[in-house]
Amino acid sequence: MPRDAAGLVTFLKHVFDATGDHLEAAPSVIRIGDSQIMISEAGARAPMTSFLYVYVADVDATHQRAIEAGARTVEEPFDTPYGDRRSMVEDRWGNTWQIATHGRAPAATPRGR
């Protein structure tokens, strides 16, 4: 629940190619890939931040779009031991986004080692 929900929806559409529209009278249902999030304006309740792990087709390009849209880098894109390529940004609303692309599964360790 941010202040400036319309701005957050615009950010998500630009950075994550999200779909959905900002609604003033009801929560906005925004789709990122096959996931949906609901966003409503802070008002009766205080603003609240989120920490989300989002899969995208290209973590490097998405990370760059987030930075260009005003987010700050928390972690540069890197290859994780579990196979995902991942980065982390914080948007101007205080939300933290772990942005990832599925990678190949890590190689199995032979037994006895």
C-alpha cells in the first residue's frame, strides 16, 4: 500500500512489462508474468512496503530498466548456486524486488564427497 499507487503501477508496467490499470476506487490488480499483485493507495492504513521475488525472461535487462526508472541497486545481477540469475533493487516506494531468471539446475554432487 504505497502513497502514489498510480506511480507504482506505471513503474511496474515499465520495468516488468506488467499489465493492468490503476484504479482509484478499488485495488488495482497488476499482473507480472503469471503472478498477480494488488495495489491500493495508502490512506486509512499507513503505507506498507513489500519484498517480492519475481521471475522474468531477462534479469539483466529488467534490472537495468528498474535503475533507469529510479530504483536503486541492492545486488547487481549474479548467478546463484541454485541456478537462478538474480538481482535485487529497491523502488522509490521502499519495496524490495528480487528479480530472477530461471537458470539451469545445479549439478548433482556425487555421493560420498
